[in-house]
Amino acid sequence: MAKVLVVTSGKGGVGKTTSAAALGAALAQGGQSVVVIDFDVGLRNLDLVMGAERRVVFDLINVVQGVAKLPQALIRDKRIDTLWLLPASQTRDKDALTEEGVAKVIKELRAKFDWVICDSPAGIERGATLAMRFADVAVIVTNPEVSSVRDSDRMIGLLDSKTERAEKGQRIEKHILITRYDPARAARGEMLNIEDVLEILSTPLIGIIPESEEVLRASNLGSPITLSNAASAPARAYLAAARRLKGEDVPMTIPSDRKGLLDKLFGRRAA
């Protein structure tokens, strides 16, 4: 039975879709069967990041409304046989999603995959609440800046109150993923440091993704960073985060693009 993982954030533009694609690819590279679902109805982007935009025929809304069967809408990645995409619709609005319909799709996917990754739209509207509704695990993506961290704190509250697990009195497993981190800027006080972020959010850290042009280059190529340049610093960080999601004890470092160097260890391990 699959684990359902929601990748969410309170603030837009923090690298959530990029992270959902990279984590999905990293888990698939590690031998897991993975499907990534785009819940950003009307603003579909996950198919672009994964290089599948020209292959979309049916989408999540079509499956929810019974227009298409799930196998018709699933798109297998050309590079990894165990990685799949369920795209969002660009022509419908989020009201077309129903809780009953999403529950049925998630149940069917649980039986087929090891991981079901829900790429949530930013914020707290319907698409976001449905993306997290049936999650077992959550990765909250945040940038090391006050507004992003504050919004992430609110998302943690929603995860603890609006999910199916919360309603049953169960805890949802939550992790923080810090993106666009620059140790030099943090040292100069131009952004929050890792300790500050973790003190505010009081949630285990799953990974630190360094600021890098490689992330944007990968998105423009339509390939998750772990596939387009697995040796790059952000790819190594995502691969390590995926291993932590599987329960492996991986030291928390900030990979660097400088050959042979690793930035300061923060003495923290993923919980």
C-alpha cells in the first residue's frame, strides 16, 4: 500500500512543483514506483517540469468526473519506467474537484504505487486542501525568509486540522524542505539561517536545497533536476531528502557545486 505524500507551501514561488518532481524522480531512481499528481487546476505546470506537456490527453478532472479511466490519464516517464504523472486540467477551475472523486482516485493509486505524491497549489484554497486531505506524509517547502516561513507555519496548522488523519486523531508525518538556501548570504544576515527556520517551525528537517542555476535550467529542459544533472548540488540534496523520506539515516549537509567541498554540517539529522 502506497504512502501518500503532499508537497505544499503557504507562499507561491518557493520551488514546490520543482521539489515534487525532483522528489518523485529521486524515489523512482531509488527503485520505488511513484506517481506525481498535479492539483494546481487551471495553472498546470507539473507536466512542463517533467517534460510531458505534449503527451497530456486526459487529466485529473477527467478521471474524477468519470470522463476517462485512471490508466488513460496516467503518463509514464520516458526516462524512468517506475515514474508516472497524473496532470491537472488547464481548462477547468478548482471547483470541479470533489472530495469524493479525489478519494476514489487516491484509493486506486494506493493499490498501484509505492508513493503517491500530491503537488499542491500554494495557499489554502480548495485545491490545496484537497491535495493534503488524504496525505500520510507532508513536505512543507519554504524559502529562508520571514514571509515564507510564516506562511509555512500556517500550513502546518492546516495539516494538523484539515486532513483525514487529523480528523481521526492521528498525526500526519511532517517535514520541512528549505529551498534556495545560500550559506554565505545567511552568514551576512541577508536571509534566515537553518536554526532560525527550524526554531520557528518546530518541525523536522528533510533537506536543504542550495541556491543554484541548475534548478532553473532543469525546469526549462523539462526534466527533474535529479535526472538532468544528478551530480549537481541541488540534485544531490533532493536525492538525500528522498532517502530520508524512506527512513534512511542520512547526515544533513548542504551540497556545494564546488568540487570536493561540503558546506558546514549543522549537526542535525532527519527525524
